[in-house]
Amino acid sequence: MDDGYAVELREVTKKFGEVQAVDNVSLQIHDGEFFSLLGPSGCGKTTTLRVIGGFEIPTKGDVLIEGEIQGYKPPFQRPVNTVFQNYALFPHMNVFQNVAFGLQMRKVPKAEIRERVNEALDQVQLLGMGKRKPNQLSGGQQQRIALARALINQPKVLLLDEPLGALDLKLRKAMQLELKALQERVGITFIYVTHDQEEALTMSDRIAVMNFGKVHQIGVPEEIYEKPTNRFVADFIGETNFMSGRISEINPEYVCVMVDETYPVSASPIDGVHVGDTITLAVRPEKLTVSSEKTREVNISGRVEEVIYIGTDIRYVVRVTDNIQLTIREQNSGGLAERRFQPGESVCVGWAKENASLLKE
Amino acid sequence: MATSHSRHKWRVLFLIFPSLFWLIVFFLIPLLLVFAISFGQRGTYGGVEWDLTISNYFRFFDPRDPLYLRIFGRTLYIAFITTIVSLLIGYPMAFWIASRPPESRSSLLLLLMVPFWTNFLVRTYAWILILRDQGLINTIWTGTLHGWLISLSQVLPGLPLEGLIHLTTNPLPLFGTDLAIIIGLVYGWLPDMVLPCYAAIERFDFSLVEAAQDLYANRVQAFLRVILPLTLPGIVAGSILVFIPSLGAYITPDLLGGAKSVMIGNVIYSQFMSARDYPFGSAVSFVLMALMLVGTLLYFRLAVDSGKGESDGGQGI
């Protein structure tokens, strides 16, 4: 409890044979935080979760829960509970028995079990479903049972492994909000594994973006989205335009990058770069504007290649050089399918300096 | 409408005809024949006299002369022990095979089946060579081990080896005992236990064990509360597949059992082949068959109920 973290990973590495599933990961997760591990499949996020839960023992490093080193403790001795990817509900038990299982194992008196199970079922709006079997429930209901089965044990930390992965989009969106509300109500630390960036951005207090077993960036959703620190994060979260170039000038106000050796473009400075370094500039499509004249802080000219109408937005694809092509998302706030520019037209693409992120390779 | 319906009926009849024919000619008719004969009497020269009497059944259940009942009891006992031992060996074995990587599972299962390629009689004869007084085990027991103990006692005279040396003077009473029969039966029917258990365990979703462990179940609790109930159908099937043939075993007790270790299968055989008392042999067969039927039904009911008990218990914990 000395450092006040709910969960802390210290240089945790997990190898399966030659494969490094988790590579030297250090994390601190605060009490009551909704923390997401985000990354593509096979990035090590689930293994990280399993290491915390005690289903895998790290090859190197320590897992601390509530300041206590877990070592070789098996799952049933850790103050955490897990909501599994496919729920792992016991098919031979009814809903009541599933939810009661943890309390039974801990020898809680029967009367109390009954009371707490009903409470837990009430919390996930499934009161009265106690006698049903899991296979008689819909996916969303099964998901809630899995949640109730874990939460009833009042764990210090709840581990969730892509809990919404099997649900259809609409239910998924609804459950995201419900889950977030539930987490705020019960005040338990949630560690949430997902490959869905939108889900992570919507629900999390903080996000750790992972790839190939490494944590690439940890931060609040805004930070992760607006200020990605490397190309993987910028590419994985949302859509991004990349431009590579060489730094031609550095001063306290801005960094000047010669994009494609020809176009000087300025961006907010970052640490640890020098004149002459190759660097990548990343700008989100919705931060870009298209106009006929230079109207923004940074401007670059090009020729419209494509105009795509996608309902909420209009998407322009502008060719700047042979190597650089920018995608611009313009909100469809004008009239009926207003297309301000046509393919072939020369235009100016502009953005604000602070919207461009400099990414070291 | 009516014509299409009857045409459909004819088609079904046509399709099931081969199996129906087979069952009637080779199963039902002989069975009825045996049933009918069981109410007859042994003729003076071994034929059947159609008397319509239940004296054969009386003879079997005769409380004043419980010879056959006693054999029947021992048969049940041997079959029961065989089933339990097969389960205790077969279930962990199935578990182990199911936990191997998929590519080695099929070769392990194949290894399990390989003995089946040799005639059962030959394999049982092999057990005679292992179990008899001059067999493999007893050669080691009275020869190697005995000699070894004697030399050890000469080197280290202080050791209390007298008892062991005395014990190894005589061969172990293996051959011709119930134990030998049980060993032979377990050996013979083990694959029938392993395969259904394997099928059940292989289907089992091991993330459920993780879920149980996550919910504070230790390994034993996880096994008893989750793995066992969910693999019970395999255990039930395997037990039936071992128990039934053990009950009717004939070759194994005939070869490995002694004069005192007669099973009901041997009684039936001798009634037909030596005593030439077809009616009594038929009656014994029928008692055995009825028992198998009742036992199987009971067992299924029990297994299904215990499976249900887990789920229908409702709020009862």
C-alpha cells in the first residue's frame, strides 16, 4: 500500500519458448482507475492481463497488487477477479450457481450468499434469471452474468479480457457505457484488454498501447490520440497522414521539417531531435482543411485526386508529391452533399502547428 | 395428400429395411428363441423338451442351494472392481492424452488401439505367461529378488530381512485368482474406458478451470465442481462399456481364473457345451441380460440426475 498503486508491473517479461509475449513492461495503475491495454491481436495485452491474474507466471519481473509482490501465487490467492473473453460461464450450473461460485468457494454462509447474489444480479439487471442456464441467455446477458460473477467477490481489481468482443456493434456500444457507469459506481480498479481503439478511448481513464509485447505509450485518451509518441501509436489509433522529412531548423517556437526534401513544414518542437534527423510528421485527417488559398498556420499545396462522400463527412484525397498523399476529413455541415472541390483541382491543405506530431522513427 | 404420405412411409421402410432385417433375423429371433428355450426342460439326451416351466429360473435363484447366486454375486463384484480400476487408470490416462499437443494425441490414441490388432485370446494367453507361478512376475519374485535379498543379508547381517526372504520363497498367488481375472479384464477393456473419457475431456473447455480458479477454487475444488461434472457423460459411457462386457466375460475367467473363480459367463458356456442343458443356460443368459439392462438404465438415470442436480438445484446451494 506504500506507493498507493492498485497494480504495478515492474519490468515484467513473459516468454513462451522463444516467443517474447510480454517484453519488459512496467506499469502503474492507480486505485479506482479504468485502465486499458490496447493493441492488435498478439501484442501481448492478454498475456499481460493473465500475468496479473496469476494464470501465467512472469519469466522476469514482479507483479504487485496493492503493493504486495505476487510471485508464484495462484489465481485463487490473488485479490483480483477476471471476466473472460468468452465469459467461461459454467454450462452445468444455472445463473445463480454461477454467480454464487466464488462466495461458495470462500465458505460464505448460505443466507449471505443468497442475498449477495440477488444484489449482484440486480446490479446487472438480471434479477429473476437465477434459474436459467447460461445457454438460455443472450450474449449480452451472458456478459452481464460473467460481470456479476466476478464483481460479487468485491475484488480489489477486476480484469476484463475483451469482454465485449463477442457482442454485436449496437449492444457493444450500449455495454461500453453501462460498464463505464458500473465501474464508477462500484469504484473498483478495472484493467481492460481490447483491440478496439474507439472502445478504449471511450471508456478509459488511461490507456497503454502495446505492440509486440512492448508498451509504446501510456496516457489519457486525449494524449494518446492527439500526441502519439511514435508511428505505431499514431497509426493504430484512428487514421493518420504521415509525411517523412528531414529537420532543417530547430528553435524554441517550432521545428522546421523539409518534407520530401522540398516542402518546409513547421511543427511544435519535441525533445531529443537534431537538425538533419529524418523524422515523421503525423496529422489526423480531421485536423486538415482544404481551401483554395493559404489560410492556416501551415500550408502545403497539392492536387485533389478523389472526393468521397461518406455521409457525416466528405473525404478528400490530395496528392502533394509522388510520395505524399494526404487524406482530409471535412465535416458535412454544409448543404446537400456539398462538394467544394473536384478531382484535378489545385488546392491548399492547411493545419495548425500544434496538430502535427513529430514522430521519431 | 394421402398418396404422398404413404409413398413417404414406403420410402422410410425401404431405407430402414436392411438394418431392420438384420436386427430381426440375427438379433430378435435368436433372442426370442433363447427366451422360449429358457422355459423348457433338458431332454434325456440333451435336447429341449417344451414343458413351459419356470423351474430353470427357480434353480438359479434357489435360496437353499445358492451356488449360482454366489457365482452371480462374484461376477458382479469382479465386474464392479474392474470398472472402478479401469476408471482410476483410464480417466487420468485420457486426461493426460487430451492435454498433449494435438499432433501427438492421435498417435497416443493409436498406441492405445494397437493391442486390439492382436487376437484377444493371444493377449490373454500372454497374461498367463506373466502371472503363473513360473511366470515373469514370480520368476523375479522367487528368483531375482529372493537371491538378492539373501546376498544382502549375508553382506549386512544386521538387517531384518528374515520375513522378506521367507515371503519370497513361495510364488505370489496370482494365477487362478480373482485378481488375475480383474487384471485381465482391466487390460482388455481399458481402451473402452479411455476413449469415451478422452472424447469428453477433449471437448472440455479448460478456460472454465481458469474461471473456477479465478473464483477461489483450488485445484481439487476446480476438478470436483467443474471438470468432473462436465466430463461425467464420458465416465458414464466408459463405465458401461467396461462393466457390461466384464459381466459377461468368458475367455478371461476361463484362462486366468482357477477352479474357484468361475464367472457367470463360464456357467452359461458349460450349460450349453458340457451339460448340454440348453434351457438352464438360456435362463441364466436371460437373468444376466435383464440385470445388464436394469443396471444400465439405473446408471443412466443416476448420471443424468446427478448432472441435473447440479443445475436444477435452483436457489439451493
